Amino acid sequence: MNRKSRNKLLAATAVIIILISGLTYFSLSGKGSLAYFKTVKEIRADKSLVGETLRVGGKVLPGTRSQGPDGLKFKIGDAGSSLWVTYRGSQPSTFGDNVQVIAEGELISADHLKAKTLVTKCPSKFKTKKIE
């Protein structure tokens, strides 16, 4: 192998290693789109997350939904912890009380997430009518 080919091979190898390292860091840091969502309990326990952009999953607590000048406001909860969420945007068709949601946005205080996206989790089972 001549010197020019060897240098190209080394440069290509270095680029691949840098890309793999960057993707690994990005996915494991919790800030990438590959990251899972945090629970309400995890967020309430970690005050250092205030100001961070993150995903949180929980169940919409009954009787907490309201529509106002700031958009949709509701509370999600799990394991005895709750968090207020405000969201401006189109409301998912399956959104309602006791529905599992994942909200992504900025945690503006220890108990308030300003969501940019809101997704409802699909139910794992559907009840069907028996056809006679």
C-alpha cells in the first residue's frame, strides 16, 4: 500500500471513529432523540433538570385539564408525583383523562413543563364487539 492510500485509509477510519463516538455520546446523554422519556417521579426528584429540554411520560390526572390563553394546561402523574404541563398545538384525538401521554419540552420549574410536542400512547388492548 502506498503512502497516499494509507493516509486516506487512516483519515476515513478517524472520521468513522469520531462519528460513532459522537452518536454514542448523543444517545446516552439523554438529550438525543434516541433517549427514552423520564417519569414524573424522576423529574420531581432531580431539581437540576430545571431549564433542560426533556421528555416526560405519565397519566393525565382527571379534572385537571383546562384551555386558556397559554393553551392546554393539565397535570400528569405517576406513583404519587404530579407535574403541570402547558401545551400550545393541536391536541391528539385520543387525549383525555387517564390517558398515558409523553410530553416533550422545557422544564421551566420543578413542577411545570412547557411542552412543544404532545403524544398519547396507544392502548395495548382494544375491546372489540362480538359479532353475532
